Amino acid sequence: SNPVLSATHDVLSGELRAARTWDVGRLAIELGATAGAEVLHQGFDTLGRAPNRMALGGHVGAGIGLAVPVAERLYLGSEAAAQTHFFRFEDRDGAPRTVARFAVRCLLGLGAWF
């Protein structure tokens, strides 16, 4: 914690996904790959001078998902994905740098088949 500086980070992203699904009994098992783009915003609240920053980035990943029916058209689904995010930022000296960061994304949701 820094009493002189606080920061907020916001990300807006979109992705395309290709997946293959297998029905195994009542379960649907899915393997997929993703690629996407993102806009990153970083804001600062400080006593000094720290302008907001914007950056463009991208990500690629792979994941596995499961779905199990819970009613006639409803299903409970889960997914775990490993992703690598690429983005450019300015280092302390103001020089642009491209970095890659690893992330794990998990989700649990309720969906409907149409």
C-alpha cells in the first residue's frame, strides 16, 4: 500500500474462440483456443503528476470446458483457460516495451441451448 499513490486498472477485451465438443454421457467436454484484443486503461490518484495511460494489447489461450444439463434447455457450464497477454507500455525512462503476462481464467455459469 502506498499512501501517496493509488491506481486503477480497467480492461475492455473481445475474443474469438474455436472449440471442439464431445458428448460423453450427460456431459459435454470441450477443448478450445482463443485469440483476442484488449484496451488497457490505467488511472492514478496522487499528490504529484501522473497522467492516465492507455495501451492496446492482445491475448491467446487454450482451455477446457464442461457442461451438464440441469433442465430441458438449461445447462451448468464451467471453463478453465490458460492465457498469455501481450501489451506495450512505457518503462520508468519513457522507453516503450512489449511484455507478455500469463493468466488463468476460470468461469462457472448457467446457460441455455437454443
